[in-house]
Amino acid sequence: MHTITKTRHRFAKRRDGEVVVVTGASAGVGRATARAFARRGAQVGLIARDPEALQATCRDVDALGGKGPCVSPTSRTPPKSRARRR
């Protein structure tokens, strides 16, 4: 069996009761990964920078049965600039 086939087979199995955390979950590969784990029965925690897009992914994951926390850890305020040391 090829390595790719083995990986796909391992990923495709049921994940009932497992906890998975997906970063970058608001779009692209992160969103697809979160949905795939939810479909397989995992409890999925989601982390992403875009709170609006993250909420859309949270709704998708909840509808698929993968209820878990959704966190957008970024701050909207810019960091304070440091005084230049001499």
C-alpha cells in the first residue's frame, strides 16, 4: 500500500470521542479539515484570526456534530511601539 493511501485510510476512520484542534479554521484547508473531522465524529476546537469567517465554520462544524470551542485570539488593537534604545 502506498504511503498516501495509508494516510488517507488512517484519516478516513471514525474519530468518535477524539478531540481535535484546527488552526486556520476560517478558510481553505483549515476549514475543510475541521469539517472532515466533524463528519467523522470528532469534537473539533477551532482557532482562526477572522472572527466572522470563524463563526461560519463553527456553524458548519456544529451542524455536522463536531461541537467544540471556537476561538479568535487576535486583538484588533495595534501593539504599542517600543521606544528605541541607544
